[in-house]
Amino acid sequence: MQARDYSATETLRNGRPVEIRALRPEDRAGLLAAVGRTSDQSLYRRFFGFKRGFTDQEVDFYVNIDFVGHVALVAVLQEDGLPVIVGGSRYIVVQSGQAEVAFAVDDAHQGQGIGTAMMRHLGTIAHNAGLKELVADVLPENTAMLKIFKASGLGSRTGRQPDAAHVVLLLS
């Protein structure tokens, strides 16, 4: 299955099914709605600064991806019979064999295993694409993200910097 067609269903800790699938251009409104439901603290952890609004150019960057150098997945739950994006993950290739990885899950759905599931699927796609490492800079207080990386089952190296932990996940 190609990355742009990726789709899998997982069962969350609370027993609900979640679809982990490739981001589509038509997900623009759903992605923005998910950001709108995310707390300032969670957005700070994701963007290393307070970020509530995005320019059209930034939104285009996050939504219009090529699934080669930039791959993105969303987590979709059924809420009142409608599909709702509750999280997103992506990697962007920064150099040959290495990509930077990032995640966000809206606050109401954190702690259910969505981030862990997205990490597993994104890691599989990255490995199948021939990448060797996924890297991330994580704020030290973002213990949930650090736990996701630890639970990934991938080999890792973590370096400490004054304002962040630098995590390298080994895909092979």
C-alpha cells in the first residue's frame, strides 16, 4: 500500500475503533477544527511556542503534501455518526535517510493510545520508504511524547539540550 493510500484501524484503550489514515487535501477544515479543540499548552508543546492561528500558506504546507519527502497521517474517530479528526502525525525528510517527526492529539482524546498508534504506523511507512532514522526535539515537560517514543519499540538515542530533548529513533 502506498503512503498516500494508507489506512488502518486500531482499537483504543477505551475500546473505540480509530482509523489511522493518510491526510487528504479535503481534510483541511477537519484539521483546523482539531487544532481549534487543542489547548494552548498542547499547541505550545507541539510548536515550541504559543500558536493559535495559521496563515493560509502555513495551512497549505501542512495539508498539501507529496507523500515522499513529507508524509502525514490523521486519526479519525466517529463522533455522533460523523468522522472527526482527533490527531495528526507527520514526518518531513530533512536529509538522506532521516526525517523529523511530529504529533498532536486534541486534548479530549489524549491518553487513549492515539499517539502511540500513529507513531507505529508512521514508523512503518518511514521504514518502508527506506528511512533509517526519525528525529524529534521534545520539550522536557512533554512526558506524553517521550513515553510514545519509548513505547515505540524502536531503538533510540536521547540527547539533552537546555530547552529540549533530542530524540533519534532507529528504524533498522
